[in-house]
Amino acid sequence: MALVLIRGESNSKILNAIADVERHAKLNLTTKPKKIDAKFADKIVENILKAPLRTKSKVATAFRIKEDTATAIVQIKKIHPPAHIVVISNGYDDYKELNKVLNDAKVFRGYYSGKNQSTQMKDYKPNKKNSNESLNNYN
């Protein structure tokens, strides 16, 4: 399990990036995205990159995914989301701190999963056969 941190300019760009992670990168979220402080997110990314950021974010979110870190990085590299996405493994010092913040954070407003929650196919056929025999009785 890995943590995914998304930082960007607006809520709509963050929501589009989350949708891209689900639809195009085919990653499975195990928690709903949580809103986190943008300055805190910038600090984490600076610590990971070991360099100052060119632009500061205005909005940030983070969530847990089912896939391991390597798979997540490979899949996210294939897409072009409208926000900055960082996959954080438990090897980083900030992993524990972000994990703790996620437990207390509020859910990011506007998010809904486009993925079907059930793995079974839905059967739309009626359960019982409609019988019109009673309509043909003239008694």
C-alpha cells in the first residue's frame, strides 16, 4: 500500500487528477481522498525532491491506494494529469506524518468514484416470468 499526494491550483484540477488516477492509471483507492493543507503538502514534496519548488500549490489532497509503490509510479507515469502527483512509500520520513494527518483529515469535497464497487456483473433481467394468462380469462 502506498500514499498518493496530489497538489494543484484548484479543486477542479485536483478532482480531474484523482479521476485520471482511477480511470487511466487503473489504481484502486482504499480511502476517500482527504483534504490536507497545501503548505504541508509542499513541504513534503520539497523533502522528497530535496529541492525548492518552483510553484506553490493552492489545494492538496492525499489518499491510500491498494497497489504497491512501484506499480503506482509506473502507472501514473503513463498519464498526464492536470496536477502534480507524488507517490509516497513508507521509506520516506514524511510517510508516517502524512498517514497520521490522513486519519484526522476531512474528505475532499466533490469526489466520487467512477468505478463500480461490485466485481460481479449486474443482472437486469426480471426475476420472475411475467404471465399474462389471467388477462386472457373471460370469466
